[in-house]
Amino acid sequence: MIELIRRGLGDIKPYEPGRPIELVEKELGITEAIKLASNESPYGPFPQVIEAMKKSLAAVNRYPDGGSTFLKEKIADKLGVSASTVVVGQGSNELLRLLANVLLNPGDEAVMANPSFIVYPTVVKLMLGKIVEVPLKDHRHDLEAMAGSITEKTKIVFICNPNNPTGTIVKKDEVDRFMESIPENVAVVFDEAYSELVRDDSYPNGMDYINGKSPVVVLRTFSKVHGLAGLRIGYGVAPEFIVEAINKVREPFNVTSVGQAGAICSLDCDTEVEERSRLNSEGLAYLYKEFDRLGLNYVPSHANFVLVNIGIDDREASNMLMKKGVIVRSGGIFGYPNRLRVTVGTPEENKRFIKELEYILKISVV
């Protein structure tokens, strides 16, 4: 009966998420496991956000506002754009799928870096589009090569900035030159899930390239520094004609009322966001210092994770760490064998990760 399945799905592999803490503890019979695998915030929602979400619980017998009206107005006001250019979804993942739904016809091309966020090729394949992957250069997007890969069939270019899984960024002067070479009928999607964590003055703001004419889309999320990953809520800014098309195909009530309440409140937490960004920077500095001590090469990151070369089999190492209650990501699934992608945790979690990593490195050498 396989012929009943839609053409094109056979080439799509299911997304492989980081394993939940509760499941790992149950399977291995351990307690106090820590998860440093999915680039979540280790600190949870801001206290005032929790209170806002609690207040919203009394009305969950009602469907949420299907248009996320107040949240879109809040986002629009914060970014200085019209609410008609804002779209909200179940994390930026849903928005990526919706963009592919409304922009790609079978055979249309989408240009992306490789390796980059693994959802990009999935949504392109779903629409029977053609994936055009451009290898990273020194772990960074090669924007010049990406621009050179654009053809008359190209409909979308994805730029993950900072890039996942490397944590690298492309800088403003590079993006400026890139945008000057892009045809007007090609949509450029800036995926800025980790933008609030970047502490580099050369980092470009994707919003600067939205001019009302070019089909530029900027995607952001509440899943990272805001600590709302479990609510699955992200947003995008795009030309009105793209937003109107997305509204034709998205689910009617795609964002929960609790999620909307939490996101609205979280948008007022600029001081808290800056503090989380600072803590993340300190966590990265600690990991770098320990990697240097252990003689391990790593890719300097602008996000809340770091890719480190441990010099041994990454799957074996991640399994050994999991048995010790430390959940990380194997680099092999991203095309980086012998590497781990580890999320920055709390200071205590970072120290525990280093302790267990040092242990398995020692026994692997013996």
C-alpha cells in the first residue's frame, strides 16, 4: 500500500529531536539528568511571564484568538512595522513549512548552506522543490557562492544567522553585498532564532533589509532566550502578499492562548533578555577555556551552543555521556563526525558536562 503515500515523502527522513530528560531517566534508570542537546534556555520563562500564562489558563475552554491579534500588534510595535506584515506560528519551524507551501511549486529551487538547519531541505522536499546546497566556508555561509547558485528557477534563499549547527554568523557588510546581487523575484529568508544572543557589532539585523518591495522574510522565535520552547511559538515579518498567502494555508488556531499570553509579556522583558544573553556569553567563555585545557578544537559560536571536536566517535561519546545523565547532540547527524554540539547550560550544568566529557575522553584513550 506504499503507493498511497504522497510522492516525494520517501526521500524525507523524520526529524531527530534531542531526547527528553524524563525518557532518558526512565530508560537508563537514572535521576538528575541534564539536557544540553536542543539549544533550549536552561533558565525557563521569566517570572512575570509565568504569571501572565497562569492568568490565561482560566480561559483555555475557549479557542485562542485565531489571528494572534494582540501578539502581532505587540510585535509590530516593537519592530516598527505594520501588523499586517507579521505572522505567528508554532515556532519558526511551522513558518518555514508555510513559506515553502506558499512560495514553491514542483521543480522550483531553494538555495541554502550545508550544513545548516535541517528543516530547510525537509520543507523544500515536501513541496517537490529542488534543493541547492552550498558548502560552508570556514564553518560560515559562503554568501558569494550562494548568490552564484541562484538561477531563474530559484524562489527562496535561506540564511540561518547565526547558523545551526556551527553557531557562526555572516556579517553586515557581507549581507549588504549579497542583497545587492539578489533578483527581485527571489525571497530571502533570514532565520534569526538566536539573534538576541549575538554580542557582535558586525551582526546584521535582518529587519534592515525589509523595504516593502523586496520579498525579504525575517523569522524569530520565543523558544531560545525567552525560554518558551515548550509553547512552540515563533514569528515572522514578511511582505503583506506573503503573509496573506500564509494565512490561507495555516491552521486556524495555530498558536495557543497560553502561548500568546506568554509571548506578549515576554516582549516587555528586554532587561531580562540582556541578562540571559550575558549569562550565555559567560557560559561560552567557560566552555572555551575548558576545551582549550583539554586540547579540543571548537567553532567559536554566537549562539547558545558550541560545536566541539572530541576526536572520538561522536555517537559512542554521546551515548556514554547519556549514561552519565548528560544529553548532548552527536555531530554526525549534521555532517560533523567526531564532534558534539553542546548547548550552553547553567554554570553547574556546564561544569558537569566538562567533568563527564573529560572522563570519557580519558577512558577512550586507554
